[in-house]
Amino acid sequence: MAAGKKAKNIGKSVKGKAKEVTGKAVGNESLEAKGRAEQAAGDAKQAAQKAKDALKH
């Protein structure tokens, strides 16, 4: 996996987790849901990139 893409996807997952935790802490369900969605998107992109890499080798 390209290091730049990997870092970007991990960053998106971490950012989503931070939003989720913040939303939960302040009782903001919208922020919590956005965080979960962003985290899921980052995880999905990581999985897709790993699958792509596996096919190359």
C-alpha cells in the first residue's frame, strides 16, 4: 500500500473515532453518527487498498 494513501486512510479512521467519542461525551448524536460514518469509510478504504495490494503480489 502506498504510504501516503495508508496514512490518509488511517487518519480518516482516527478522525472519525475522535468525532464519535466527542459526540458521545457531549451528547451530540449527530456528531457521533458522523464520526462512525467517517470511521467506517476510512476502514473500508483501508480494506480495499489491502485487497488491491494482495492482488498485485
